[in-house]
Amino acid sequence: MISTSAAWLALLLFAGLMTYAGVRDVATMTISNRLVGALAVAYAVLAPAAGVDLATISSSVLVASGVLACTFTFFAFGWIGGGDAKLLPMAVLWLGADLALPFLLYVSVIGAALTVALIQFRRVPLPIALKKRAWSNRLHARETGIPYGAAMAPAALLLLPQSHWFSALL
């Protein structure tokens, strides 16, 4: 059945791309526009193919647009990076309007834990084995920000089973 296949593909693609975004953000402190664009195109193709109804798609787009407006404001003030500003609303789009607030709460809690862990990590000298790695030096530098993609990825994965994508499989 096309909706079942599309739903499975959507679940796997979203989970994979969010995981990649989180890992890449830790390693490089960047979330690429191509990744965000791939998520946007995949949603536009797979949501209708999976049988997601127009009301769900519309409410998801509306809420994600509001989140985008907020995150771009945060970006303009220098509070978050540009990749974070684009990935957060994209995840809201994929998870749906119903899961937007729980997602933002999960990101906040996981992001706070990540921030505390990084503050502690940055207080101790970097082990010699890690000094040879560009990613660990970048992450250890106090002037470096927080890779919030690493908080968004697990938050999205925790909520994905509650999303409308799973209802297409039932």
C-alpha cells in the first residue's frame, strides 16, 4: 500500500536526517542548508503520499511558520545559530502541530542538560588524545556556542512514535 510505504520511508528518513543533524552539529557546529532543504522537500512529497490529511499538513505548516518567525528572531539577536533556527521549525513541521509544545519542552530540557555538560567539559583540560581532533577542540572552546541540533535530534526521536506518521501505519 502506498501510504504505508511512504509512511515507513518518511519515518526512516526523518529519523536518519535528524540523527545526522545532531551528530554533525556536535562535530562541526553547523547544520547544512541542504539537510534542512532535504527535510522540506521530503515532507512535501511524503506527507500527501503517506495519506496525511490536509488539515494536519496545514496546521503543521502554520505552527512551524510561527516557530520559524521566533527562531529567526532569536538568530537575529545572536542567541542561536542559523542552522538551529531552520532545523527547529522543520522538526515541528514533521512532528505536527499537536507535538510542537512537547517537542519544544524536550528540546529545552535536553538542551539545558547539554549546556550544563558542555560548561563542565570546558572547565577541565582536554585530554591529549582529544586535542588532536578538530571537533573536540571546537567543542571545548569556551567561545563556541552550544550545538542545539544535538538536543533537537533526541527530542524529535522521542516524540516520533506519537506523531501522525505512525497513525498512517495503524
